[in-house]
Amino acid sequence: MSKPKVLVFDIERVPMRTKPLEAWSMKDLQYRRLRPEDIDSWGRTICLAYQWLGERKVHFIAEWQEGGRAAFLQNAHDMLSQADLVVGHNSTSFDVPHLQGEFALEGLGEPEPFKQFDTLLTARKKFNFEANHLDTLTRRFGLRHKTDKYSSKVAFAAVDGDEKAQKRIQRYNEGDVRATTALYLYLRPWGSFNLGTFVDGADETPICPICTSTKLEKRGVRSSSLGRYQQYFCTHCRKWSKGKRLLSPTVEVR
Ligand SMILES: [Zn+2]
């Protein structure tokens, strides 16, 4: 049976920088409106770490590696294109659109379509926690958590060629991916995506829509306005799901 490709990833960026600003007093700066001409360099994604679910290795690509920025963005484009499901913490409104903007600037076009699972959005939607940071959630769930904090100083040093800073941001980036993978595995039964559509033969054998396991237990029935369906519980990831076929259609009353 073919397995869907689940990608967990996280990007690191440098912020934009302004040109030196002229001012006669501190007050001049306080009310100053910045125009695009005042920007010296725009913010950009400088590196990313990723892991294919089921593999141990965490990969790392950066603009300071061989081929420079063009190769980095092409590799990121290929990575997303290969994925069936893309997972990240705040990835739907941060990581994915940032990369897409950079693909557009580079003239790369859209990557092949993929589904998304955002661990931040899922936690926000399903739980009423006070905080939903990656570090907070992984600690509260007793999972592997991150080890370092982002620093723009380290990020700028890394793009300027400081090898120690490059190693540090790589370690930090990879640590975030490992934490996100742990959080994904913990949160996925709360998700509503269907990986079954990526598996050949899933029409005949009932499989879990979240983890594609066939270790499903028949547990009760699910009713809808159309009728009753077999309900399943996945003993692997603990997701509830329902069969595709109607057990008994609702008799229409006129
Ligand atoms: Zn499952």
C-alpha cells in the first residue's frame, strides 16, 4: 500500500532593515513614517529544517550552502512539491506564505498542491489554553521541546558567514522540527484531514484517515441526516472515523 508523504518543517528568517535615518532630534524619529525607499533590505527566509514522517533524519537547507539562495529556494520548492500533507506550527499563516512569496520573487511559480495541518491552529481551535506557543504546548504535553531561542543577531551573523552562528541556528531550527513532529503526532487525532485519499486501495479496506493504519476497531455507529454509518476507532493514533457506506438509509417521511 502506498504511503502518503507527510512533511514537518520550520523556517528561520531575518527581519527587514532600514537605511540610516536622518534626524535633528529624537522627536523627529518618533513620528516618522517609513516609506519603501527607507528600507535597505527586506526580510527573508534564510534557512529551514524538515523531516519526513517515519524517518529519523532531520534535513537542513540554507542560503549559505552550495548554490546559494537560488538553490536554497529551489530545494524548498521541491520539498513542498513532494509532500501530500505539510505540517508546521503556525505554518498556514507564517512559514508557507513566506516561502510562497519568495518562490514568486524567484520566478519559481506554485509548488505542487498539498494539504496542511497547523499545530498552532489545531490547539487554538480545539483547546482553550492560555498560551499556544510550540514550547508551551510541548512542555505541557510532556513532549520533546525546543532547546534554544531565536536571535536576529545570530541569524544575521549566520548569513554573513559566521560558521558558529550557522551551526547554532541549524541546531535550533532542527530542534524546532523535532518538537513540531512530536506535537503533530500528539495532536493529529484532533485533526480533520483525510490521508486515506492518498492511499491506493483505501476504498476497499477501511483505513484511518489520519495515520492510514488499518488497525481499526468497529465501535458503534454514527448517524447523519442520510442514515447510519459504521463508526471506527483507530488503535494506533486514537482517531474516531466513520465508514463510507451507509448501513441503513433514513426512510424518507413525506
Ligand atoms: Zn489512526
